[in-house]
Amino acid sequence: MSYIKKNLIIFCMIFIVVSTVIGFYNFKTNGAFVGVQRKVPIYNVDTKEKKIAISFDASWGDDKTDEILKILDKYNAKATFFVVGAWVDQYPDKLKVMYEKGHEIGNHSNKHPMMPTISKEEMIKEIDTTDAKIMSITGKGTTLFRCPSGEYNNLVIETVESTNHYCIQWDVDSIDWKEQGAEIEYNRVIKNTKPGSILLFHNNAKYTPQNLSKILQYLKNKGYTFVNISDLIYKKNYYIDGAGKQIQK
């Protein structure tokens, strides 16, 4: 085999592999082939008002939940709790308390699957099952959905929207689940928070309660108010830019 022919075969093999990887990536992220406009959830909101939304994902455990609720009460701050259906099964009383205290309840799926890896029918079942569990305790369904692990593609967002839910992400991630240290997490949040931000915490992370108190005090001193996500986002006449910022038309 000649040197040129051998190199040509190698090049063709590399091209096929690269094309396959790119095609798979676009399918996973867009739910379709190249050329389809990529959809994104709401990461934050374009506003000049100094208001932000604090959110917690409740996927496992509850030993920090009571303390978190007490801190929110102390600062008269409302938050949005995205709950997994399996968590609701274990802690229905906690969900009831969250709701009765005026915090917003969001849907975080039933079993926390990677949404882009399941069918549309399975996605709908994940959302509907959790909504039914929440409604059986609070008497009210949900209008917000957060993708497990923040994983989504076009089909996921389209499916979420078809169930009459806003797909919500975040622009300030405490990364508290890694438990890297209280000061690291505190500085990470303070540095990135701005008007219209959606902050992400978890209800069972080691440093979250002590940091939450400090963060609320700091931001309150800076003139911020704390609202549920539904009170932060626009409900109509808006668009979402490529970075996930929701902007009023």
C-alpha cells in the first residue's frame, strides 16, 4: 500500500469518527441535527430592580431543611424549592411546611433521570407523576420545572413547555453539593449575584445553612429583595437570548 493511499485511508477514518461525535453531540444538545436553533431554559431575568430568586433542589435527605426554613423566615425571604417525586414520598410533611410558609414548589422530576436520555413520553410521565404527588399534599400543581443535573436539549425544553411549565435553570451556582468549604461557596455566590439572578442551593449540603444566613444579610444590606421565581420571571411578551437571559419585549 502506498504512503499516500495509507494516509488517505487514515484521514477518512478520522473524518468519520469526528463526524459521528459531532452528530451525536448535536443530537444530545439540540435533540436534532445541525442547523436547528438551540433552545435554552431561563437562566436569569433582565431587570434593573434589585430582586433575585433563591432556589433549592430537594433530591435527597432533609436534615438541613428545617434550619434553612428558619433562616428564610428570619430574613422574610421567599424561596423556590424544586422537589423530586421520590423525595416527596419520603418527606411529605417537609413539603407541606415549605408550602404553608409561602415558598414556591417547583417540579424536579420523579426519579431524577437525565432527561435527554429518555423518551418524550417518559419525560411527561416524570413531570405529571411529581405534579400529582405535590398536588395531593399542597392542593396545587406546579408551573416551574428544573431539569435534573441541569441536563437538557431542544426536545426536553419543548416537552416541558408542552406540560405548561417554564423550564428554569440558574446563573449563580453555589456548587454546595461538593462541600468544598463555606468561604469558597460564599464568595462564589456573592461574586456572581446581580439583579435578576436565580441562585442554586441544595437542601442537604453541609455549609448551606451558615452561608445562607450570611448571603441573605449581605444582599439585604445591598438593597436586594428575595422573591419566588414565579414573581421574578416574565409570563408573557418575552424572549430568551442565547445565554438564557429572559428579556421583556
